[in-house]
Amino acid sequence: MSDEKQLVADNMVVSLDYQLSLDNEEVIDYSEKDEPLEYLHGYKNIIPGLESQLTGMAIGEEKKVSVAPEHGYGTIDPEGVTEYPRDTFPDSLKLEVGEPISMRDSDGESFQAYVTEIHPETVMLDFNHPLAGETLHFKVRIAGMREPTSEELSHGHVHQAGHNH
């Protein structure tokens, strides 16, 4: 290892301390103390508007980053709200407004929708991400960096110790 200062770059595993808040300054997500988020830089494992702002940062460096919706979880798609017949869902499924439900498309891909309205004959589902349309405000600190394993590089994401993928 040379004495060169390591900087965040593609193909590096980055440990990130972060705090996420919205325009109303409510903190909605953060990394636990001494448990940074670890991700493989350059593989779109985190939202693109944040990842691009971390490039070139050094260990210990801190930054505030605001990410517009189009570089975060997207803008709100009005077409993303759809009405389904109530009998689409099994009676055993407890539907609650604001709660996510998992669904599968015709290809078997799983995705989440959020219940927005429940009527006797129909249910309204919103397929937009709950943070779509929100500007995201991050406070970040680069907690550490390391070279990825060859397996992590080939898979395009970090493997946590003790977790098998």
C-alpha cells in the first residue's frame, strides 16, 4: 500500500456514515454509530445523485449533499397510482392505507406498492417509491475504504461478513 491518500473511486468499497433528511429537516434515515453503510462505488448500489458527489472524497472527509428527485428516487409518476378490484387480493391479506404490499409482475419480478385508498370493491395502489418527488439532504462522512474482493467485483456489490449471497 502506497502512502497516497485513498480517494473514493469506482471499484472501491466505501464505508459511509450518513444522515438523511427531507426539506422539512425531519431525519428519516441514518447509519448507526460505528455501523457505516458499506457499498461498492460505481455500481449504482446507492442513489446516483449521492454516489456521484462522493467521488474523490477522502477518509474522514465530511460533506452535505442535496439530491434532486430525478437523481434520487425519481419524480412522482401520476400513472403510478392504479385501481385494482378488491378480489385481486386474498381475504387473508390485511390491507391498510399507507402500508406496503409486495406484488409480482407477469415476469415474476417482485416489487412494492403502497395502499392509498381502500373501497368496498376496489383498492388504490401507488407504485411510486415513498421518497419519489422528495429532495434528499444527506450529511455524509467517509468512514473507511478498502479494495473489493474479486467475488464482490464480479457480483457488483459488497458481501457482508457472515452473509452468503
